Amino acid sequence: MNDRFGVPLGGSRMARGAETLADALRQRGVSRREFLKFCAAMTATLGLPHDMVSQVTQTLEGARRTPAIYLEFQDCAGCTEAMLRMPHPTVAEVVLDILSLNYHETIMAPSGRAAEAAMTATIEEGGYLLMVEGSISTKDDGLYCCIGGRTAIDILEEAASKAVAVIAVGDCACFGNIPAANPNPTGAVGVRDLVRGVPVVNMAGCPVNAVNLAAIITHYLTFQSLPNLDRLGRPDFAYGERIHDHCQRRPHFDAGQFVERWGDPGHRSGWCLYKMGCKGPQTYHNCPLVEYNEGTSWPIKAGHPCIGCSEPQFWDTMTPFYRRLPEVPGLTVESNVDTIGLALTGVTAVAVGAHAVGSLLRKREEGDIRDRELGEQEETQGTVEEGGNDGQDRD
Ligand code: SF4
């Protein structure tokens, strides 16, 4: 059985006989130009200086197989879907191949005991990257999420014990996400709530952005370490700035031009979605820079407000999704916003408030002008009509 790129599924997916990424690239017929483009894109995504492209290129070319295990718990497999649809598929697939993905329930060919044996063998050898998608059920000793008769807690603890690092893929694995939304019936938590003694990186988002996932893997393969993380365990290169800071609609926010209703002239002209509930001012993610679907678009560009999917507990703190930000419950100390976040929230709230007031005043002013003009028109019409009536009366 092959994947959509014609690569055999299950066990090691790296091309037969390929020892390094350079070998794999040659066997796949990937041109050096394509590879260099990929390395330049990854270097830029990681926020590294451009002169590091050659180091990334050289290291990746010579990189040897790193075993990896990919676990799925309480999830929808959306992040796996996103990963399988990475841009630059040929090179990104090769990067994943060099991970020697030994266990991935959704895409591996073996099943049952054979699949579990592949994971056990990898764990025994140690020195692998562990990737986790989905939240982990902890209520009632974790019995609401069992695979092969074992709880997700057991499986995670065992798999993390000999991992060199853990990548939590998507918001469920990072913070619990939808399964953890109030009232959280399964006691769902993220990986960092359970794993100790192993570095964990949170690749938040619903789903994860595949470009960022490729970048974190590239970083690990290049430097054998994880990049700088924020206090929520998210890498700075992808979650260091707010969506609002780079949003293409930001000039309209600054100009007080807001969409007021779906499909109104402002919506059709690409104005700011703040009044339609956009959570961009409170959300840290590089969506406007990286976009989705091979850089084609992203929610705000497509006309939908940001719902804050890279933030913890966004189903509880960012809802109702279509209500404007200052009225969203949870934007307080209880929402786990850090001091910087709070300060920014304050600044944002002030800015947002100022723009809203400005917009309102402008609207009122426009309304007043319109009323005045209408009044003047009516007066003029009245005079004309009166004159006309006079004429009619005279007739
Ligand atoms: S409020 Fe939303 S749509 Fe408006 S500029 Fe900020 S991120 Fe963009």
C-alpha cells in the first residue's frame, strides 16, 4: 500500500538504501534547486538569518535517519491530514521520511499486534522523536481513551520515557482543545500536563500549520535541539507575535474601517473583521505570514474572523466566536494571559475601544451629515412641491 506520493506505508518510509537525506533526494529525483528553495523557506520560517541557509542545507543533506513515533489520542486526525498536505510535498515528505516514522496509526500499513510490536521495538531502542496528536483523557484513570487495552496515559508515559523530545501536534495535544472544553467530560489534558523530564514543544493550532511542523522538524534535524519556547511551550518563531500585528486587514483596523454585517460593502472590500468577532488581537500565531494550503490563503484573508485556535482553552475563552473581543468572557487573569499578554490585551482593548468609539463617532457624524443633507433636500423639495402646488392650484 502506498501513500499519495507513491511511498510505501508502514515501517521505515525512507527510500530503500537511502542513508542520508541527500541520498533520499537523489533517489526521489528531487532537484537541488527545489531542495535549496525548501531550505531557504524553512530558514525564513524559523526566523533565522539568511546566511544560515547554507548551514541548514548542509546539515539536512547529511542528516541520518531519526526514528519517530506518532501517537493519536482524543483527536480528529485533522493535524495528520494537514501534515500529509504539506507544501513542497516532495521535499517535506523526504524530511518526514528521514524521521523514519515507525508508528503512525492512521497511515501505517501494519495493524493490531504487528503495529504495537513496531512501537515497542522503537521504544526499546530509544533516541526517537515522539509526536503526539490529540488530548489525553485522565478522568477515571484514563479509561475513556484506550488503545490495545491500554490507557492513553500509559502509552504516553511509556513512549515519552525514552524520547529525545516530544512534539505536541495541534491544540488538542497542546492544551486539550475541544475534548477539554467545559465541562471536559473525560478530564482531557495536553501532553505537557503529564510528561516530565523530556523537552516538549507545543505546536498549537487547529489544525497545526504544516509549514511550522516542517520547520520544527528541520530545526531539530539541523541543531539537534528545540528552538526558544514561550511560557506555553510554543516556539517563538511561530507564536512570538500576534495575528493582528501582521494581518493584511490591519490598515483597515487602523483606519477605523470595519465590517458591520456579513456581505456588506466593507466585507466585500476586505475591511477589518474586529466587529464580527475577530480574535486576532489576542492570538499569537504566524498565520498571516505562512498562510495555509501552500500559502494560498488563511481564515481572515478568506473573510472569516480569527477564532484564536492557537490559544489555550479557546473554546471556552474565545467564544462566542462572533462577538467582538472586549465582550468575550475570559479575557482576564483567569484566562492564563501572561503579564505581557495582559499588557498587550490592555493596549489592544484601548486601541480597539478607541477605534470602535472613533468608528461610532464617524458613523454618527456621517449620519448627522446625511440627516442634514436629507433635511436640506426635503426643504428644497418641499419648496419646489409647494411652488408646484401653487402652480397646480393656479391651474
Ligand atoms: S482585528 Fe482581526 S481582521 Fe482586524 S486587523 Fe486585527 S487580526 Fe486583522
